[in-house]
Amino acid sequence: MEELIGEQELVTRPLSTFFKAPAFVHGWSVLSHGQLALVIDAVDLIERHLQADTLSPPLPAEPLPPAILVVEDSITVQQHLNRILKQAGYPVCLVSDGQAALAQLRQRPIQLVVCDLEMPYMDGFELLRQKQQDLDLREIPVVMLTSYSGDTERQRALDLGASAYLTKPCQDPKLLQTIATVLETFSPSIAP
């Protein structure tokens, strides 16, 4: 109930046994313009609301554990990384572009980013650049995982703040070892 519009006398009828109504609903009636209306006991409703507030204070939201943010536009690669990282004991968050990655970085605790270079909307280079400009995000390590194997791309990513640069296809043990090493270097208390 959002507001009380008025009060009037009505002939009420009990709800059918087919309907399971809350205790504060006393029946139904037909209004003067032919519309059906539920009849409630406003005092009972308010008392129940106040009683619920005093009996059960809201529980604080559980903070999300720091996750590894996977930024990858290929669903197949995303699913593979999700599986191996979860098997290794890491909480995982998946997004498909740099814009979504920045939003996640600002919304939840992230311990490390695994990022592709070529993605829609915002590529990996731009994500690195914007992350480095944000003082709250700058210290989060990034492992680049990309099909670009050239020295130019590798150096540019490292210059923009990437902590490691791996090329696809990358063996799972090598990726997991790189992630563990980077986490140990940047935040020793977080590695699984």
C-alpha cells in the first residue's frame, strides 16, 4: 500500500477459500463505479509492519569476495577461463568489453584482471589507460591474454600498466602460474 486515499462504508464479502490472502486482508467489495477492491484493516497492516521492523532489523549485505575479472569477448574463451579459474579456487567475474570491465572494477572488489586486447566498445589498451588514470583502480594488476604476439603490442600493454602479457593459445598451467605469481607480487594475502 502506497497511500490511503479515503475511507467509506462498504458491504464486504469474504475471500473464497481458493485465495490465500494475508491476515490484514478482510475481504473484497464492489466500489460505486463497479471496480473490485480488496478490503484491508489499515491498523492491522501498520502494526504488522512496525512489528516486523522491530523484530528483524535488516541484515548487512555480505561483501563480495575479491574476484578475478575476466574481460573477454569470446564466449568460448570466457567459459574456459571461468572453469579453470574456479577450479583453482578463485572467485570469477565475467565481462565482454572494456566498458563493462570499468563498471565492474568500480562496483565490486577485484583482485586481478585477465584481459584480451581486441574487444568491442573499448579495447584492452584503452581499458589499461583508463584504469591507470583512476587512483582507486591503478593498483589492480592486469594479465593480458591475447592473440597478438608482436613485440609492439606487448610493450605498449606493459607501458600502459599490464603486469604480465601472455599470448593465445596459452596452456592452463602457465596462465594459472602467471596469475599466482602476479597476485603474490601485488597482494600476497589474496592468492588462494
